[in-house]
Amino acid sequence: MAGRLRRREFVKWTGAGALGVATGATFSPRAYGATKKEVPKGPIKIAAVSFLTGAAAAPFGIPGDNTFKMMADIYNQQGGILGRKIELKSYDEAGGADAQVKLARKLIMEDKVDVILGYISSGDCKAVLPLSDELGALIVAYDCGSHELLEGEKSPFKYPKYTLGFRSKAHLGIDNIGLALMIKKYLPNVKKIAGINPDYAWGRESWRVFEVAMKKLFPGIEVTVTLWPALGATDYTAHITTLMNSGADIVHSSLWGGDAVTFTKQAIGMGLFQKTRMAYSRGEPYPQELGADFPEDQLICCAGTHYFLYPPHDKWPLNKWFVEEYHKRYNKYPTYPCYHAYQAFAVYKAAVEKAASLVGGWPTPEEIAAAMKGLAIETPSGYLHIDQDHNGREDVLVGFTKKVEGYPFPILDPKRMEVFPAHMVNAPAGVRTEDWIQSWKV
Amino acid sequence: MVLYILNGLYFGAFLFLTSLGLTIILGVMGILNLAHGSLFALGAFMAAWTIGLLATGPPSTALVLAIICSMALTAAVGFLLERSLIKPIIRRPLEYQLLITFGALLLMEDLIKLVWGGEARYASAPFDSMGRASLLGLEYPWYFVFVMAFTALAGAAVWVVMARTRAGIMLRAIAMDRDMAEAMGIPIKRLSSLAFMLGASMAGLAGALMVPTSPALLGIGMEPLIMAFIVVVIGGMGSLKGAVVGSLLVGQARSFGVGFLPELEMPILFLIAVLILIGRPQGMFGKG
């Protein structure tokens, strides 16, 4: 009975989400509703692309893919989308950008998929998203973080960059701006910072946004050292020694997956946390991965408000449902890639249903895209808004780690958690993130 | 400064074990084994699994058993690999070797996923339980000291096998002139399998020693493979002495590079390799 109630509750929540809150969508029933269209009888073909092999598989790709499968199953139990069953197929993101471009072309041109929901790597997103307009197919990037993906080279820039290409989440700006705002609020006497970030677009962009925000909020702050280990490194001892000698009050890091775990484990062993404090821009999964060893009092950002304890379950039952459903199926608490996968799937479903309600049948990719632009839905993490530049806008949750009885790993200290609202951590459409930060009056 | 030297030695220990295996196989069989990274990963997964299985016992016992199990498994897989895939292409051109061993790399990655799944596997108990040593007024994890000492022992054992045993002398003879060794009646096929098993077990050992400080993950063998290639290029293909010197050089260059030229952490290593290749194309201790 309890399970039934939960499911009914979920249907209620997602039903509300499916209708969407049309915030500024340039969509008119008059434009599309002239003739009633049929809803095809065959299944909807959805390609889910995540890392299923390689170092990004365990912390990101597999949890994300698990969620895609879970949601396909649940939506199918509810009758699919507009009565069409969902046929979800998972594909491996491994092999580099060229391989992903080939795969996307095959999926769109040969397999005739209705939509691609995918990509963790920013490089893959940058390579694949242009295919949306070239091949006339809907592509929704679900986890990649590069803020440059949908931004122009100079402010102001024209948007959207692609008619049929979207990202159903906010970019890395929210993590790094959120960290800077948190430091300003809780650690206002910081004088020196350092960074250790992976040596490719993600790491470089993360550090750039953090550095710009910190210099804006703390005029005269000193950057003591910036380190750029290669992706997939198994030894960080030299980096840790350098950071320990740097005298930095805070070390910023966008290391992720096995890299973040390896670095943290070796840093614990070498005593880094006795000398400085880490600020992890995507740290949310790692206390759970490392368990009780993960140090207390470290700054953790959640890539949005994606946390198994936030929004609080009593206030936001959709998160309670999501956490319990995921835990029941996979015996783990969902981490942020799971929330991102949910968002991509839910945004697509909501956009199809919204477009269909206006055009009276199965919508074209252009009609779905028009419905997706400006869409706002409820997700397990709160509200998600897809802005006019086709990029998601979200609040961001930042906190300090703390050991709390009842959990086998440190959680975010309930007394030192902050949610920075979307308008404080996301640049408006048409303005580059760095330019927006520079325009702040501090 | 002392810490940078220690860090360089610690990193060099992994480089040495991985490149030692690569160079034995390359020297004796003339095979450039791209699947070597997967053997490293296999050792890591096996060790993580063993340590996890023995989680209730003393971590040191679990570590010793993990090392034994990892070396045994990688040696056995190396044997099967050599007999099934390597043997038929031993006299074929290099591109066949690259294709076959790259195929083996992908195959083993999928096998690891099939057996252990795609989740990260943690086995940090040995690292956590050893604590930190006070050395020259500096704090340094005992586990890192253990890795360096164990690597030195393993290297010495391989040297004794290669220099003092009949099998080792025959392996060196094969490495020097395969055709002549065959003409002299040396059982090349049997010894090739032995060389492959020895090389594979060194990669397995490196993976096992790494896993207490880094989770076993799919794709974890790629970085060690690339770094081992740099060591072999610098030290000289097929040279044990080259593996020692190359590992020490690369380990120290990376450690001090991170400390004093962090923007050039990786380029420094490639620059050293390029300079050696220009000045001495066969590597520091390779055959001319």
C-alpha cells in the first residue's frame, strides 16, 4: 500500500511537471494547431549516451544510465509518453568526440531515434550538439558542464546557439560561483587560494570562473599555485606536497570521479587537511564514495541542489520518492548524475506533452524544441527552468561536510548549508559568465 | 625538497614495476603489448576484491594475499593471452601486434566489467591502517615507504632471476638474438610464455600496490600504460637497467615538475623523451 501511495504521489508531481509552467515560451497554439496530427503507434526511440566503460563510468555514467533505465521503466508503467511506449537503448560515451559524432549520426540517420539524451564529457557535448541543427534532430545534453557550450565568444551574444540542441541543467558556473559566495559568507578572512583541476576544458573553465568570482568578491586575494594534473592520474603525491607548501587557506578543485577519490585519499594520508581546506566544485558524490574517511569541514558543492537530503523530504516529496526508488533498485543513494538524468528525461517528456497539447498530435522536433524553450518543471531537486538560450537554470546547494550519527559518511552540515538562488549564480541569457561576474557591484 | 624526492621515488616505483613488465615482454618477445594497461587494471581489481573479501582480518594479511592473488591471476591471464593471441602473430609486422594487443585491451576491459561490474572498488584498509611515519622531521605515509621497499625487492628478485638462473640467462639470450637462440636449442616457445607471465605479473603487482590509494576503476590502466611507454622510450627497449633509470628519471622529473613548473607537468616528460630520442634513438640503455 505504501508503495502504491508513493507511486500515486509521484504521478501527481510529474503530472504537474509534465504540463510545465510556460515561462516565456515563444509558442502559440495558433501557429501549430491548424491541423490535428496523429500519434504514431510504435514506440518512442530514445538513445541514452553515458560513459559505460572507463574511469567516468562508475561515478557518473552508470548512475546516470541507471536513472535513465529507471525512469523509462516508470514512465512505461504509467503508459509511456502520449500512450507511446518508450524504447530506451543505452550507448557508451567512451572513445572520444569523433567516435561520439559518428555514433550520434548513426543514431539519428540510421536508427531514427526520436531524441538523444546524453553526454557527460564537455568535449563530447561540444562536438555533438551542433549535429542537432545539421541533422534536424533533438539532442538534450544531460550532464556536461562547460559554460562555453551554449555561450558566445563575446557579450552580448546571440542565442540560442542551436535550434534543436539543449542542456537540461545549469553549467559549471553555478558550482564555482556558489563556492565563492559561500566562502565570502562563512570564511570572509580568506587571503590566499590555490587550485588543483584536471588539465582539460572542464578543469580550466571551472578554475577560471572560480578565480574571477573570488577576485571580484575578495579584491587583492592571492593565488599561490594552480596545478593541472592529467585526467585519470593515479598519483597525486607531488601535487599534495605542493599544495601543503602553498600556504593557501582554500584549495579549489573540480577533480571528479576516481581522480577526486584518489586525490582525497592520498591527501588524507599525507595530512593535507590539517594544513588547508578543500572546496570541491563537484564534491557531492565523494563523501559517499570514501565513507567515514572523508574529512569534515570541507566545502562541497552539489552541481545544483542535487542531494539525497535536499530538498528536505517532508517539504519536497518528489525527492523522497526519487531517493527511495533509486535506493530500492540500486542499493545506493542517488548522486547528482542521477538527478541530471532525471531532468533530461523529464524535460523531454514535459516538452512533448506540452507541445502535443498545443498541436493536437505527436509534435515535430521543432515543436518539441519550441515547447522546451522556457519550460519550467518540478524535479527531485526543486524547480528547473530551461531558459531562452536552451540552457538550464538552477539554484545551487553548497555546504560543509560533517559527521552525523546515522550516516556512514559525512553529510552536509544541516546548520551550514546554503542554497544560492538561480539568479545569483547563473548569468542571464546572452551574457558570458565571466563578464556577468565582472559586472557585479560588490 | 625531501618530500619531492620521496614522491618521485614513490611514483617511480609504480613506473618501474609497470615498465619492467612491458620491457621484459618487448625485449624477449619483441611484442609491444598494449594490453599491459589492462593487466595492471586486472591486478588492481583482483587486489580490491581480495582485500574486500578479507575485510574482517588484519589489513596487512589481506594486502599480502591480494598481492599474491593479483600476480597469480595476471600471470595466468598473461599465459592464456600469449598462447591464444600473441603466439600466432609473433613474426608478423608491428601493426598486427598493435591491433591484436589493442583488441586484447578492449576485451579485458569488458571481462573486468563482466566479472566485477562497472562500479568503483575501494580497498584502502592497508593504506589507512599503516598511518604516517616521521622521517627527517617530515610526516610521510608508511604505505608509500612500503611500496618503495617492496618494489626494490621485486626488482632485485627479477634481476636475480634474469642474471643468475638458467631460465633467465636463456631469456636474455633470446632477447639478444632470437634466431641464434632457437638454433642453439633454447626452448623459445616455453620461455616466451614464461617471459609473458613474468611481465604480466609485474603489471598485476603494480595494480595491486596501487589499489589501497586509488580505487579500481574501469580504464585505470591507461595512465600507467602511457607512463610506462615513456619510461621504456627513455630507458631503452628491452633493458632492465633502462627501466630502473628511466623510472627514477621520470618519477623525479614529474615530482619536481609539479612542484616548480606546474603548467608543464606532462610536457616535461614528453620533452625528456623527445630529447633522448633525438640524441640516442635506442634509449639510454637500449641496443644500438
